[in-house]
Amino acid sequence: MAIGEHALVLPFVALENYAYRGASFALDRAGDGKRVNEAVSKLLRDTADPRHPSEMNELSVAVRTYGWNDADMRQRFVCPQLTREWARSVCDNPWAATQQALPINRFKFVDLRRLQDVGTDGPFNCTKESEPLRLLPKTLGEVTIVCRAVVHPMPGNDFHQAVVRVGEHLGAVWMVWGYGQNGESAEAMAHREGRAIVALVQHALGTSENFPALQEAMCRLRRPGSVNSPKGTDC
């Protein structure tokens, strides 16, 4: 896929809005399921040729242990099918450095040119009472906390929306907050995780992969309180 004219190679299982079918509340559940399957099939067709990436405005990505779900044993068959070493490294290892460095839940790749007029719409889920939104990052690798995020319950929340410039037009948006027990502020989390997202794009999501360089970066960027696998550290 290409976002902001920047080509990205991603495993299908990382695409949150396509690989994980959520609950359906439609009266026509059969039709709803058919439409979901058709959207997935179209995505796979459109992105089959890396020489001609499909242009997208934004894309939600989740990096998690894809092959570790006792509720669905079929997921264990995913890991051997992954073609990139970084994806296999997190597939059945929740202690993997890459997983402990990136945002816990998800992040969204966006075309920053579409965010020049930053408002409460689009990828930013800002509170109406939030302080004036800050400017988008101008230089590669720069991180900005743009606003206070909508999280319930609201009073006194320390959740914010952050954005990092990954390429000339490519950016990533995600939520950060203060870790009380580990002493990491929302600002520190934003800068650490922003560097991890940039490293993932540079070393893992291009036309080729440099896993040793990725691993070195991710080991430096693991979140405070990270623990090693019972089998030993991969750093």
C-alpha cells in the first residue's frame, strides 16, 4: 500500500479494519458479512503487486501477538505464513522488543497533507474543551502532541493524541497517556513511541527488511517496565 506517496509492505493480519471482523449489529447479518468479505477480497486484489501499491489516505495498524489466542486455535497457523522476520518475531512472543516499543493498542498511518487544517474530525479524536491544537510536525522524526483525547471517564484524564512525521508526507497518529507506576509522562511516551514507529517504517515496512537494525532500535525503545521472556531476552 502507499500512503502519502510512501510505499508500505504490511502483513494482512496487522490491518485492524480488515483482518478482525467486529460485532455486527445490522439486521441483515448475512449481507453485512458478505460486504465485509468483499471489501477484504478487493483489498487483497488491489495490493497484490508491490510494484503498483494501492493509494490510501489512512490505515489502522495493530502490532500484537497474532498467533497467541487460545479462544481461536486457528490463529496459531498464522505465524509460519508471515514472510517478514519482524512479524514472526512478535507473532507468538508478547515479550518481543518490537511489541514492547510500539504503541500498545494501535496506530494509524495518515497522509499528512490531508491534515493541514487540524480539527476534531479525521484521525484526531480531540475533546471539544481541548487546548488549541498544536501544529503538525514539520521535520522527519518530529513528534507533536496535538490535543487532549476523548476518553471516558473524562475528568482529569491524561490521554492525548500524538502525531509523528515518518516521511515527506507520511505520518502516524496514536494515543498516549501518563504511566503513573513507571514514571513515563505522556510527552515521553509520545517521543519514544514515535521513534519506534519511524524505526518500524525504515527497517521493516519498506521493499526490503533489515531486522537486525530494527531489533537494535526496538531494544533501546522498549517502554518502562518491560520484562524479558521466560525463555530469555531477545535484546
